[in-house]
Amino acid sequence: MKMIRRSNERGHANHGWLDTYHTFSFADYYDPKWMGYRSLRVINDDLVLPGMGFGTHPHRDMEIISYVLSGAIEHKDSMGNGRVIHAGEFQYMAAGTGVQHSEFNPSATEPLRLLQIWIQPDTKGVKPRYAEKNFAAAPTGKFNLVASKSGRDGSIAIHQDADLSFAKLDAEQKLNYTLAPERHAWLHVAAGEVDVNGTLLNGGDAIGISNESVLNISAAKASQVLLFDLN
């Protein structure tokens, strides 16, 4: 079974300093058909103007992952973390019992583009925590495990039975992913153009797949994909 989400069908809001597309219902965008996929609740594709950003605000009981596609983001939080995250890096926060943070574009000239991802936790009230992974120099043509329930293979441990993997592909490069029985995949094309099991997807498009054992992915041009393997 396939569920296709086209980029131009997503929710959209332009706040001037922030131009954002919502794969699933978020803020003022509400569509009962698109409330998430399994434990995956939010994928926002954000473009932030130079010197602008999200002021200090709270979260709780959510697994929050950000991936910087271009530019950089300056992060500060109530756990005492303060970092600038650059293109190719993933940032993780377990909001748990409650955390406050701010996210700004520190550049005076370059816009920031990032994907903001929320995954619903399997346990509420956990102690907040923070982590990062850098895949800026990752080789093309392979999946890199970013996050998992157990933190296996050096990935970030999260509070959900979900694997997040990331891959860069050169033009004409192919990649396969085996999906275990009773597992579900959501593949988001962060950039480029790929074919997934016979469906052509462009940047911003996504596909949910169930009841198929293998994802066959081929890139028509240089691409980046995020793959969520969900229970």
C-alpha cells in the first residue's frame, strides 16, 4: 500500500521572515486526512530569512529532530546547550518533562533551510536530553542511521520504536532498503528527484509504504532522502 504526499499539496504559510510547508497538520494548517503517519507527527520544511528565527518557546513530551539543508541554525535551550548547527547536521531534543529553546539564523546574508521533525514518544515525562549527528561528509549511495530506539550503531537513542535513516545519492545511483514484516516506511525527499518502487518523487514529495518488503530507490539527479522505519 502506498500513500503519496506531493510537495505542492502540503500546508503552506508565509510569515515574511519564515516561509514554511507542512507535510502534516500543524499550527493554523489543519487537514484531518494528514494528521501524521504512525508515530511521525510533523515534518515542516522551513525557510528562515537572515537574522530571523524562533524566539524562546516551550515543548514537552515530543521527540524533536531538525535537519539543516542549507545555511546554519543557532540553538539555545534551558538544558544549557548553545550550538550553531550547519548544513548536513541533525539535532535532537527529547522535550520530555519540559524544555525551552530558541532557534535563529545567525547569518546576516544567507537564508536557512531546515526540516523540523516531530515524533511522538512512547514514554511521557522523561528527562529532557540533547544530541547531534553530523552527516555533511557522508558518502553517497548508502543509508546512514541517524536515530533509533536503542541508539544502535552510534545513532541517537530516541523514545520511540522508530528508525530515521538518511541518504545522499548521485544521479543514476540506486539504493535498496529492506522493510521488516509489520513495519511501515515514510520516505521524504529533502532534495532532488527519486523513483521509489515505481513512483517518481521530487523535492518536498513523500511516500508512505506498507505491506512491501523492499524499497527500491533510484535517483534521477543528485538527491537527499530521509527514511522513517516505523512500527
